[in-house]
Amino acid sequence: MVVGLGARTGWEKTDGWQGELERRICLSSPDHTLKGLFLNGTMDVLHALGEHDLARRCLTDSGETRFLDFFNYPVAMHYRMVATALPVLAEAYGGSEEALRQLGRLVGHRFLRLGAGKVMLSLRPLSPRQLQSTLPVAWRTSVSFGEYAVRWMGPQCGRLISRHDFMPYPFHEGVMQTSLELWGGRSVRVSGRQTGGLDSECDFWWQ
């Protein structure tokens, strides 16, 4: 796989995730958009790591002065930012895959603390079973692409099914981990896999 974005580390030579981001950028169009909270989540991770110069570079490269959480931006803009930041994030988190999970966790936290996500968290009693109705709705309000569904496989386990979606499955793993924990799940486990060009599934369990 040819990798052609930014500086490289040993992680990128072995896991190929940066090349996968490039592939998804090429498949996107201007109609494929997502909310600014995804970009702000990436900026949050960089600032938390003390990578303020890199965060400023990502912002400058985007052509924006700041990102508004609920404004629509091209999905390609987000992936170019992640691709630029990924070598640094991979070094910090032990590989690109774990870095993508961390981005998913941060975006999940950001969404669930703002706007519609905050309303979802205000529901009582909280239960991971609420994911079946709330998570697909949350995605539809956040991105202009994809089809999402939660299928229950047992009393405390299920599967998130994503179709025609630009987010890599480790990102979804991070979102699911955060969502299940915030909805009251304990000892949460999530395992994802790519099932097609832009399709993935994430199995999850909790206690």
C-alpha cells in the first residue's frame, strides 16, 4: 500500500491505517459532510498531548479560523487533519489503531455532552439498551452519509452495523466504548472489523 501523507513512523509502515485514510478521502465527495465536533475532537486530543503547534498547523491547513461543533464540514477535511496528526498520535497511543479509538472516545464524549447528546444523557434510568434507538439517530444528525443500526445478540451484547460509512472501525470502537460506559455499562468490551469497502461491524458486551 502506498502511503503519501506527511512524516512517517514505524507504526504507519506496519499498520497501514494512514493509507486507508487516503483511500477514504479519494472516495469522498463535497456532499459527504460531518459536524465540526469531529474536527474539534481531534484538536482536543492534540492539545491534551501538548501538540499545540501541530493543532495550529491542522487548523491553518483547513483554511478555517475555528470549527463550530454543529456546523457541517467536508469529511475529507477531517480525514486530512487526522492523517496529518496520525504519526504523532500513533507514537503517543501505541499505534494508529489505538489512536483512532482514542479519537472516537473523545468525539463520543463531546457529542454526548452537547446539544442532542446532552438530552439523550438526561434520560432516566440510563441503560445501554437505549443505544438501539439513540445511537443511529445521533449518527444521522452528525453526518450526511452512511446507514447505522444496532442489533441485539443477547441480553448484554449487541452489534453496531455501519454501511457506506467513512469512519474506520477503530473510531467506532471508541465511540461505542464511551457510549456504553456513559449509559451505565460496566466492564465494556468492543471488537470491530471491516466487512466491505466502507462497511464495518462492532460487537460489544458489558456487565
